[in-house]
Amino acid sequence: MKYETYKKLANATLGKVKADLVFRNCKVVDVFTGEIVESNIAVKDGIILGVSKSYYGKKEIDLKGAYIAPGFIDAHLHLESTMVAPAELVATAASFGTTTFIVDPHEATNVSGADGIRYILDQTEKSQANVFVMMPSCVPATDIDDNGCMFAANDMYPFVGNERILGLGEVMDDHAVINGDPRMFAKFALFEHQTIDGHAPYLPNRMLSAYKLAGVDTDHEASSFEYALEEARRGIHVHVREGSAAHNVDDIISGIVRTGIDTEHFSFCTDDKHIEDILREGHIVYNVRRAVQLGLDPFKAIKMATINTAKCYGLKHMGAIAPGYQADFVIFDNMKDFNVLDVYFKGRRIDRDAPVKVKKCPPHLKRTVHLDKVTPDDFVLPIRSGTTHVIGMEPQQIVTKDLTEHFSKTLNFIPHDGYLKIAAVERHQNSGKIGVAVTKGYGIKGGAIASSVSHDSHNIIVIGDNDHDIAVAVNEIARVQGGYTVVENGKVFETLPLPIMGLMTDVHFEEVNKKLRVMKEKAYEMGVSKDFDPFITLSFMALTVIPELRVTPRGLYRVSEKGSGFIK
């Protein structure tokens, strides 16, 4: 703490003068000792002065025995994936007790480069929460991706030293790390004294060790306890993810409870969580609640949502209720249900009903879909051999299976018996690249669904049971400059425009949520399996760093520990 700040606060801490604000009759969750301390909390200028029943304040708030914990921290998320303007998402999640967000804006960067990062920083600068940024490390994600911009170490340099930049974002190109690519290590060098986030969903034993050896500190891609344990044993801090598409809390937390391992190097994150899911079940508070339901000690769950993450990212003044820490609090009724009663940021109550001010988006960030009109002929898929690789979509997961099926040879595959067409259409440079493949598990009949949210290159991803509707869906996405659309029997049923980089909208979340709910219901009515979020699951089908099969504008791509590459 700076000398001037200390001198300003010390008299109140020592009890020589009243604090500005005191919370009385609190059940304080102490993340250091694992105790519930019945006491008062004194605050001045957004900083905690001390915890003691002896404190009195100019203003006092009686919590009447309610529990108070440090504000929750989301260890890793992409604001762009929520579709609404960043300020909207932060305000919504903050009302459920998340007061700190560690954001990786690689979605925006893949579309618009440094301008995308500046947009995220600018849009969240005045938020009633702490919003930090990790510098995107893999733009593009791999050297076979067709995205909107390149973002190398030299492009990162102007952001180094920014107090809101906490380190290097998720390193998805694990091969570049393990093989010692100088371009990747130039990025590592810029952030060698800060946290480096990982993205390693399937690395085998020695490769995982080499990944950690290179300097990677965290990973959020563990989908099983066994893999999370392998990471933790190597000193990798595991972010247990529970989002809208990937649900990893049950498996990993159940394993932790079963084995009784230490949770100090585990945290919680959402990664990608849509706003309607936040409104229905909460944000990081849902992870905490679910973990306790699975048998995890409540103190361990709260530490995973607070101090563990703060320590991981060097946030020395956050994650606890103690002198010198920022006065970010979540107040709840009990240590089982965690029903949020109130939230405070820097000692000020967050008004859940207050309107959110959204800054205007620069016009050039609303003109990012560059694509000529497509026709059904663009989605012809010949079957020339006896064996066809099919993308097997997995319920409630973003990983896929490499299924081998035997179809009759034909000049154009016709979807049937649950087998659908899926395509990725390049939309940044209007290159004309379109990759088409077969998939199974999604279930749509009589139409198509398309999205410009397609990790991480964010080309247009489309799935359907006939070429005509697939083409209609792609052309509709181009018309509105990005978004989601549902097409049924040759006609557009509904479209949610996402004109900000093809990822977000500045329309209020209630309008977005209302339209999205209707579109989801229609998708399920058309046969989409309820094991999938129709749009979020689809958005991951082009992500070339997640096993096993993905579709890209260049064709079908296999992601494997034995060697990745295109399938002819």
C-alpha cells in the first residue's frame, strides 16, 4: 500500500476515528482459516480497514446474521461469447456475486486484432466490477485457421505494462509450445513474470510435462477428474469450468471429494456462458453451490471462487475479507444454497435494477462479414470411398468423436437417419473457402441453423439436413453482418443479429434473451437434441484445438495426440 493511502486509512483502522462504512452482525467467511467469524467489517474508500466488533461507522449496515464472503472471481471467460455488450454481461453476472472477471478477448482479436482488445478494455472500464484482461496468445489459434487478423508478439508489446493486463491468455497451440516455436516463446518472454494461461485438453504424460516446463501456469480444459489430477500434480492450476456448453464441475469435484486431495490449486471459471443461463442459475455462485451439493466442503468451494484465483493471478488485494483488501463482498443466506442477498463492489452496493450504460461501438467493428452470396451447389459433398469420417457430437461436451461410417458412393451426400451436413464458410477475406463434412448427434430436421460465432476463427458455421436451407442460413448471416439464424423449410424463422464483429450486439440483454429463447425452442422443436445448446455447441465445431474432428473452411480436420491434420 502506498504511504499516502496508508496515512489516510490508518486512523480509522486504529479506531481513532469512525470508519466511513461498517457492516454489523456479519457471519464473515474467513478464507484463510476456514472459520465463520461473527464480527463487523469496517470500510473506507473501497478498502477493508479491519474485521472487529469494536468498529463503528459514519454509516452502518446491519446484516442481521447473514453470511458475507469475498466477491467471487471468474478465473477465465470470453465476454464476446455471451453475445451482449461486455458491460451488460459484467453487470448481470455481478448481480449474482461475481465481482472480478479475468477475460480473454481472443474472440474479438481473431476478428479485429488489437482493435478488438481495445473495444473490450474500453467497454468495461467503468463497470461496477474488476475486469482484467489476458493477452490473446494464439491469433490465429493454429496455422491452418482462416481468421480475420494476425496477432504476434510485436502486436502485444503496446499492451505490456497496462495494469489491467494480467498475463498471457490461453495457449491453444500446444504443439508450438512443446516443439519450442520461437514465435510462441517471444510471447512467453513478454509475460514471464505474470500468469500464462493454458489450453491443453488431451496432452499425454510427457507432453503435458513439457507444456508445464515451458511456463504454462493454468488450464481450464480438463473435462475429467483424472486429467485434472494429472495437471495438478504437475503444478498446473486447474480452473474447473461450468459454462453453457462445457460442464466439468460434476466430474472434477466428485473426484476431489472422493480422493480428498488439496484444492488450493483449483479455481472456478465459466469460459463461455450465455446470459439466459446466468439469469436462470447464477454465475460463479452456481459452481460454488453445485460443488457443495456434490459434497465439497463449503469453505473449499468459496476459496476456489475467491482467494485461490486471486493468488494465481497476483491479485494481492482481492479474494479475502481482511485489512488492505478491496471491499468486494457477496452476501448470502446460508452455506448450502448460497442465495445471493446483496453484492458490494469497492464498498458500494450494486443496484441490480440500475440501467447499464453501453458505449457506442466504432462503426468499422460492425462491418466484419465479407462474403458473396452462396448457393446450394457450394455445399455439395461427394462420397468417393467406402469409409467416411463423421463428426460425432457428444452430449454436454465440446469434444467430438471420430466416427467411421460406410455410405454409398454418390456425387452429393444427402443427409438421412440422423446424419447431417455441417460446413464452415470463410467470412473475413471473402476467399470462397467452404469446408463441408458429415456429422451425427445434433438432430435437426427440415432446416438449418447457422452462426458467425464459431471458435476461434469465427467464420460462419452451419448445420442442416438439406443444401438449400444451409445456403439460405449462410446468406442470412451475411445479410445481418453476423449472428444466429434458424431456417425452416426454405424460410428464415428468426435471426438474432450480432453485428459487433459478428459476435455481439448492443441491444439490451432482455430483448436478446427473449429472441434467443424463441429460437432455441424452435431448434428443439425441429429435432435438435436437448443434450445440446443449439448455438453454443455448434460454435465449437470448427475449433481446431479440441479433439477429435472439426470442420474448417479448408475441410475436415482431425485433432489427435498422435498427429493432427486434414482428412482427405
